[in-house]
Amino acid sequence: MNAPYPEPVNGGVSFWWNDLGRSPDRAPLPGSTSADVCIVGAGYTGLWTAYYLKKVAPHLRIVILEQRFAGFGASGRNGGWLTNEITGGRGSYLASHGRDAVGRQQTAMNDTVDEVIRVAALEGIDCDIVKGGEFTVATSPAQQSRLLGAVAEAAEWSMTDVELLSAAEATSRINVHGTTGAMWHPHCARIHPAKLAAGLARVVEALGVEIYEDTRVTEIRPHEAVTGFGTVTADTIVRATEGFTAQLKGLGRTWLPMNSSLIVTEPLPSDTWDQIGWNGYETLGDQAHAYMYAQRTADDRIAIGGRGVPYRYGSGTDNDGATDPRTVGLLRDILTRFFPATESAAIEHVWSGVLGVPRDWSATVGLDPDTGLAWAGGYVGTGVTSTNLAGRTLRDLILGTPSELTELPWVNHRVRKWEPEPLRYIAVKALYAAYSAADRAEASKRSTTSPIATMADIVSGRGH
């Protein structure tokens, strides 16, 4: 009889922060003040925006306000995918902007992967970057059909560089049980998320940016960010709050805080890796509707994530990453189904966090010059890369410098708000139940995509 698994650490923000260790908290805002630029949120978006502004305009006084600590949100909890994916897909902008504009957005995302790698090296931020590309596997006939469709769509764009792999070719690289095929592209790197967040915070402070922690902003108004410690007045206020945006006054229906959960194994022994492969350190995803995402960490663990409980009523956020046991079980099941050799591996840490989801599932960056209000977010899981592109774009918008970046199709993109409660809670619960049902049907008998999932895509706004 197998010994019971030890209880994993649950929550504590994330494994990444537990692994890295946190520096002492920075002081909160000492009182009302003024600045040239005030950034609300010290995640990747806020830190990248401050970095690029200071590099070009070092005279600017930039203040960042953070409700907990730098990197507390999705920036310090994500799956560590620095990938070129356009949030919402290339099709989201085709009708409105045309092929050339979408191609420029894709090229910009490709380049942004390398830009993050460049800056990390330049600034001495060691965040375990390995550019092994992105590997997407299919494990059923229906998933294989979607995989072939995705490869065909990517082949229409010269800058995607996607390769189709047979089952044998795929398993020789990452031995996922039941693989029917895979696709790979080079524009993705694995990272340690908290190391990147902590490193960026250190670098921007050295440039003269002021970061105030434990300072919750309750309301953003034209040229003002209101906190319990006082109000920061600035020419530009940047909203960089992603999944926590709904907590701000008047913004409860702007972006839905979608929950995502991860588990991480103990370091796996070499004989287990001999069975799995994964020597290229590619990021790993699949073609399920309720999809998974994973990486092989620098210390030879597997970190694997999925949706779990997707949404809390009233746009609620998490309790420092605490995760329900059912979600842990679901993720362990995926882990052992993909990699039977991990059956006896202990899960050391489990955690969750929220990401921002716009009604059309497409990210946005913009500035209203009349109010001085700028924003970026709605990344729906692609934020490790999109935040850097957003930071450089906000730099150009704030400084009034037209550029190729300010002409990209996601700039000033706006959509309608989410439905009020209880409609959105009922809808999101039903949608993910539909996706899960579709995955079960495809795993057992269906050879084509379940119509349940197709309908869910249309209703959710994910279908284009």
C-alpha cells in the first residue's frame, strides 16, 4: 500500500514567492503627494511602464501604488510562459483592422519575447529564462483535429513559425501519454515569475521610481489616485490592476477576475526525467477546452496549472492563493495522466490567482489625453509578454511620441462591460461546466469538437 502524500503548502501567494523569499515590505504612501505619473499596481505592467518611462525621461517623478507588495498578483503567480500569443487570437482584430495590422501585432509579440530576455540580461535579472519554445499537444481525435486546424491557421501568417509534429516526433521530445500529435514554435521562453517581478522592482527603484506597498487605491479619477493614506495627483494615472480592477470604484464590471490554479511537484529524480524527456524546457499546453499549461522548472519540478474554480461571485479575488482540494485533485489527475511516471511524486505547493478577462477576451492598452487616465490589461493569461509590450506602448502614449507601437490594433481597444450579478456568475459557471463536459465527451467517444464547446465559445465571446 502506498504511503499517503504529504500535505502540500496551500496558498502563501505562490510557490514562486516561497521559493525566492520576499524582501521586507516597502513603506506605504506617507500622505498626499503629486507626481508626473502615478501607476496603480506594481505588477509587470506597472513595473515595465515605469522602467521604459525612466529610461527615456529620467526626470519624471513616477510613483507606484501597490495594495500588497510588488508582484503580489498574477505577476508572481503565473505559469511562467513568456509567449508570443495575441490575447483573444489573431482573428479578434481581422475584421476591424485587417491582415497587415494583425501581422504587425504578431511580429511585435514575437519581438517582445526577445525584448524581455534582452532586458533581463542587461539588468542582471536572473529569472531562469530558457527559450525552448511552446509545445502544444493533442491527446484525442477531437484535439488532434483542432491541432491541425490551429497549424493550418498559423501557416497563413509568415511570422508564426509553427511546426507540426507527428505522434512519434512529439513523444520523442516530451513523452505525454496518449499523444496523437503536437505543434511547436520558437517564440516562447520559460521563466520564474517571481524572480522577474522582484528583479524589475529592484531595477526601477534604482532608476528613482518610488514604490509604495500596502497602499490600496480605492478610486481612480482624472489625474487622481485615491488611497486611505492620501491622494496622489499626477498628469497621468496608469491603471495596471489586471484581475483586481473590479475592486476599484465604478469598475466592477470592466474586467472579470478569472481564477487559475497551479500545483508544483517535488524535484523529480533523473530516472523519471529519462522517461518524460522534456530536455528542451519547452512550455507545455494542450488542445483541451478547459486547457492545462505547464513548465519544467529550473530545479526539475513540474509546475502544472488549469482553471479550477473559475470565478467567485461578485468578482471576488483570492485569499493569498488558497486553493480548494478538488482543484488540487483535478490538476494531479492531469499530471499523472500526462506523465504516469509522476504517480508517486509529492505535490509540494498549490496556489491560485486571478487574471483579468475583458468581455471579448482581448487585451487592451490606451490613454485618454483629456482625463490623463491610462490603462493596460485584460491579458487572459498572456501577460508575461503582453505587459512588456504594454509598458513600451504606454511610454510612447504618455510622452506623446507616435510610434509603430501606438498604431497596433489593441491600442485604445474598448468593449462593453460584463453583465451584472448574478448573471455573470451563472454564465461563467455554466460555460466552464460546458467546456469540461465537452472535454469528457471528446476523451471518451467524440472524434470531432463537441458542439457544446462551440456554443460556449460563441456565448462567452471567445469565438470570432
